Amino acid sequence: MTVAHAPFATTEWWRTAVIYQVYPRSFADFGGDGIGDLRGITSRLGHLAALGVDAVWLSPFYRSPQRDAGYDVADYRDVDPLFGTLDDADALIARAHELGLRVLVDLVPNHTSSEHAWFKAALAADPGSPERGRYLFRDGRGSGGELPPNNWTSVFGGPAWTRVPGGQWYLHLFDSSQPDLDWSNPEVRAEIEDVLRFWLRRGVDGFRIDVAHGLVKEAGLPDWHGTVTMVDGSDAGAPEDGQSPAFGSGPMFDQDGVHDIYRSWRRVLDEFDADGEHRSRALVAEAWVEPLSRLARYVRDDEMQQAFNFSFLTARWDAAAYRAVITESLEALDAVGAPATWVLSNHDVVRHPSRFGLPEPGVRPNGIFATDPQPDEALGLQRARAATLLMLALPGSAYVYQGEELGLPEHTTLPDEVREDPSYFRTEHLEAGRDGCRVPIPWEAAKPGFGFSPTGKTWLPQPAAWAAYAADAQDGVKGSTLELYRAALRLRREHGFGGAGIEWVEGLGADVVAFRSFTEAGSVVVVANLGSEPVRLPEGSLLLTSSDEAQEGTLPGNTTAWLAV
Ligand code: TEU
């Protein structure tokens, strides 16, 4: 079976781009306070150019009290002093462009911080006022309004409503410091469109849209008996009917009204595209929505360019699961003319080497405690490398989360007293939360803090064993994960991967995912062995690269090879 994409116009760089996610707190610290900053990022952009990625996406660096690591924005048009200044942002964008890297910034439109001027004004104003009308304030239930307006819970745990002095309640799908905006209010829409223009004028190439499926809520905010959770990525939408839960169901997610918003943003981006024909600026949806045919609605021709493929991220380590999610992704995205995307890790999930090293490989707990069963680090890394080589050969665009090019595992033994993620606190410590994937990056093995900051300070402690993962310990070392990524990205570019389709290769066994990936130069056969037993490679094949050493003619378990056949 062939799953084909039409050849794409090359000016639409986002159709085949490899996009590297920088999490500013933890990438590189220039100032020495132990928290990463914009000048630190700029100083390390050479690493990304040498790696061979096409673009960087920066998680939020805006003014924020940092109650959710910057996803609680107090001023969308300024840089938090923790990270630097607007001049530093301009310098970062300019340097990235000099190096040929596009820059995407994160937009958080579902909610502001409770420190945002609008929310402070709303608290100071009366019920029914225009100030309150920018958020979702409601009267409570019960005789004295002492019960929340509905039964929704926060994604981070606990109720989704907080009561304010005077008696009304406000909705927050996340932390109580992140009040949800009311997107039926034209003032909200105008303001965020202006924020888009503010950053487009500064030269950014696009935006990653936080919680893109959440902006519009079902009218009347009806009760709902599912739960939203970060535990395993599912919303447990309909537990009683025996159906497997889908992400993004429920009255707070994936309402039809969100698409009007993205159509109007598309028009804003088009104002900045000089030739008017090829779209060089991109919108990327962070939408935990299933099935993929629903997700594809976010990337219709007049909406966004890309949506993260969380169905791929959450697939278990199982060949049938991978074949199914790849087929479904290509079909669903091709139906709307959008590129598929592929992602294995980000700042919200346990890093994939650790997920693949769990007894049930690929499950997605919300963090791992020191007292939990620990992942098998070596096996997990071997599978992670195999998954990466599989991902980078698929048609479309791929995401790399900072540190995965070093093979970094999750920090699974963080002391509880250093945790900062609100989901750890709001679940009353039931879930470890996301700090373990946010630990500062090890750059130089011999330096304090592994070279993350000039003082050796790091806002979260790094495991001592990370010396072996440091970038300088892997640089130029044959077989290192860093060199594997560099080689794969170089070959991807040389062969012109990403723009065409695939054809499944059958007959290599139930544990194998094998396909011919069509490239500008011809085609490459990709064989991923997800089982533990070696498999025979097709006759006469020439090894281009592999995720672990492959002997002549056979491919060991948990290994992927790219072959010229
Ligand atoms: O995460 C969004 C998020 O957690 C949800 O999409 C959720 O997992 C899903 O709806 C459950 O079904 C983004 C950011 O990536 C994260 O870091 C922030 O904490 C969060 O939004 C709030 O801004």
C-alpha cells in the first residue's frame, strides 16, 4: 500500500522542517543565576545549526510570575527579566536567521496569568462588568453560590473554579493562577491578534499555539462526567460505555468555534507574507485531539500549518501500533493537504528513552518518582534511538526536544522538595509531574553544572551520571547519540526526505515496521525492528545508517536501519 503526498513547494519550509524545541529555563544560562536565558540560547545556537535542524521553537519567555514555568503570561509583549530583554529577543531572532534557522515562539491564548493587568482589573471590578467579561466569571451554585458553577476539574488536578472575594467564581482549566479568557469577547480576539502582529513585526516565523483545542467552551458550560488529566494523556471521556477514551473530548475541548479564530489568525500571518502565494509563516497547533481526522481540521488550508501528532507520541513500543498510527496520520493529514508531523518528547511528557525503558514500554505516566519502578536506561535509549531514526524518515515535519539529541533520560530520582510543577501540588503529590523532563542540559562534562551556567548553578539538580551525556563527551564520538542525530539529519537533507510518500515493505515479521520512503533523490528503505530477535535485511541492501551497530544482512532487536536497496 502506498500512502503518498503530492510534491510540495519548497518555499513552504514547514512542510518538511525538523523543528527543535528550546525550553528557555533549561537550555543555557548566560547570567549565572541557574535559570536559562535568551543570551544563553543565542550563545548556543551554533549547536543547533551544526545539528542540522531547520527551525527552533521557544517555549514562553514573556513576563510571568512563573507559576507554570512561563505558561502563565502577565505581559505578552515583554520579556521576563529572568530571561532578558526585548533587545535580547531581537538579537536571538537575528542570530538564528543568520544561521539559517527559523524561529517560532509560543503563544498562550487560552489563559493569562492572574498577574495580567486584565485579571487584576477584573478582580477590582464588579460582577457583570466589561473587565470581568474578558474571563469566564460565573455565579456559583447552591443557595449562597458556595458551590462551583459546574463540575469541571483542572488538567493539573483539583477543581477548575476558584472563588473570588465578593462571591463569583472564575474558570481555570489549568492552575488557579491561569484564568481562562472568554474567546466569545471581541476585545479578547482583537488583543491576541495584535500580539501576533507584535511578534511578527519583530521577525518571528510563526507560533506554537498552546492548548489550541481549548479556547472555546460549549455554550452554557454544562457539567461533564469525564475527567481531564495529564496522567496518561487521555481525558477518560466515557468510562462507562466501555469505549477507549479519546483525547480532547468534553465541553471544554475541540469545539467548532475554535476554527474561526484560527482562520482569522491565518489572515494576520498572511499580511506578513510578501509573495502572497507561498506561506512562509506558520501556526502550529498544540491540540490533544483524537482521532487524527479531528486533529486534521486544525490544519485545513485556511487555518494552521501543522498540528503536533500526539497519537504518535503516545504509541506503545509495538510494531502494529506504529504501522497503524503512521497510516492513519498520513491519510488524515493528506486529506486536508497538510504535512504530517512526528514528535516523541516535549516539556510535558516523560522523555522517550525513559518511557521506552518502562516495563510496559511507551506508557506515559505524568512523571516518575524515585520510589517508582525505574526504567531500564540502556534498553530505553536503544529503543529511543531506533524510534528517532524511524521518525526522521517519515514524510512531513519532525520535532526534537532539547537534550533528546544527547539521548537524555528523564530525571527519575528528583528529590520531592525541588519540584515546581503545579500538577505535583494540585494532585496532592499523587503525580510527580513534569520537572523530570525539564532539567538543565549538560553541555560540558568536566564543568560544574555540566557547563549549563558560568556559576555551575542549575534551577533543578542534574544527575551525576549525566556527565556521560554531555554534548562535549559525545562530540565526534562514533556511535554517540549526538553523532547519530547529526548523521540522520545530514542524510535527511542530502536525500531530500520528508516531501513525498511511503510504501510499506511487507514480509519482515510481525515486530518490524518497514517502508520505502520516497525522497527527492529516489528512495530509501527503512527497517525498524521493535522486537528483541534479529531479523534478516532485504537482499543486496546497503546500510546508509543505523541506530545501533547492524551486522551484514541482519538487524538486531530494538534497532532501525536506513538502507539503499
Ligand atoms: O499543555 C497543554 C496540556 O497540558 C493539555 O493539552 C492537556 O495535556 C490535555 O488537554 C489533556 O487532555 C500546555 C503546555 O505545553 C504546558 O506546559 C502548560 O502547562 C499548559 O499548556 C498550560 O498552559
